[in-house]
Amino acid sequence: MSKGFLLVLSGPSGSGKGTVSEALMKRAKDIVFSTSITTRAPRPNEVDGENYFFISEERFEEMVANDELLEHAFVHTNYYGTPKEFVFEQIKKGEIVLLEIDVQGALQIKERYKEAVFVFLIPPTMDELRNRIIKRGTESEKDIETRFANAFKELDFVDEYDYFVVNDVVEKAVEDIEAIIVAERLRVKRHENIKENVTEKR
Ligand code: 5GP
């Protein structure tokens, strides 16, 4: 069995990270999703503890102060963060832990966890990205503009990632990520005693 690792998925708002990671989670058995905390208000279809842990700013500050977060960032107009304990528990069990986080968070992870794998999801075009944000219909006009402006800035960070995946057709994007996972699992550094295991089986 290969060692567990962090799979960091980023991409601008509207790149379809949520849809892609949901589809990925349905297909892949040994991937667990890291549920983030946020100070943002839940959207009508969102469930506390499932999409996010929705918390107050006071609680967020407390978690930062107690060093309970692997990374955290202020994104658009709210705070987001990754609870540390869950991630470490799962990695210890050999699981792949999917983190759907923004570029600021990804850069923090990159500094601290060299073994993590970084995937950047990009939309086929910026026009398509704008349409997706508008179509989602959950953001105010001002929020749409903030997210669209941030999307341009986020694209500058693609060079910091190991892989990029174009999300034109969701199934294809998921297949691409699965291919990345297969390759990453086969990295020699993610295994121990390769030679011994082969020799024993002879
Ligand atoms: P949304 O409000 O649309 O759910 O998410 C807004 C942005 O915050 C997205 O880019 C999403 O990936 C990012 N995000 C969600 N959770 C986290 C987290 O735990 N840490 C960081 N740094 N970003 C997050």
C-alpha cells in the first residue's frame, strides 16, 4: 500500500472545483475530503459539516490561535481554513486527502508539506468562467465582480502547481485527476521496502 498524501485542488471561482471534486469523491474509494471551516454564511443548498463547518469569526480566531489549522486564508470576503487533526489522522491511515482550497492556502501547504500534490483546475475560457459564476446565482452582483477579478489574479499562480487540468467536460477533468493520482501513487518515494516485497513474493 502506498503512503497517504495531500491532494491540493485549486482553481478560480467558477472553474468548477466543487463539481469536479464531488464527482471525484463519488468514483474514488480511497480519497477522503477535508471539510474546511469558513466564516461565510451557508448558501441555501449547503449543509453544515458537509460542505463546510460554518463558524463565527471569534471561533475562527480561536482555532488560529490554538494552531488547529493546517493553513488558512482570507478569500474574497471571508475566512477559510483546513482543520489539521483530521488531515493527519487520514494520512496516517494511508488515505489520499483532498483539499479544495485557494492559492494562498496552497502556497502555505507547499512551504510545509513537500510531499503534497498540487493540481490547478482552469476553465476552458474566462467567458465561460464568468457565465458559470453568474449561472450559479448564489452571489450578489458585487460578489460576482470580486470573484471574477480574483480569478484573473489566481491564474497567475498556476506555475506554482504540479499539474493543470482543464475543466471543460467534468468527466474528462475527473479522469485527468484520477490519472494524476495513479501516477503519484506509483512514485517510489511513496512506498517502503519495494525490493523486499518483490523478493518475498518470488
Ligand atoms: P466558496 O465560498 O465559493 O465556497 O469558496 C471560495 C474560495 O475559498 C474557493 O477558492 C475555495 O477553494 C476556497 N476555500 C475553501 N476552503 C478553503 C480552505 O480551507 N482554505 C483556503 N485557503 N481556501 C479555501
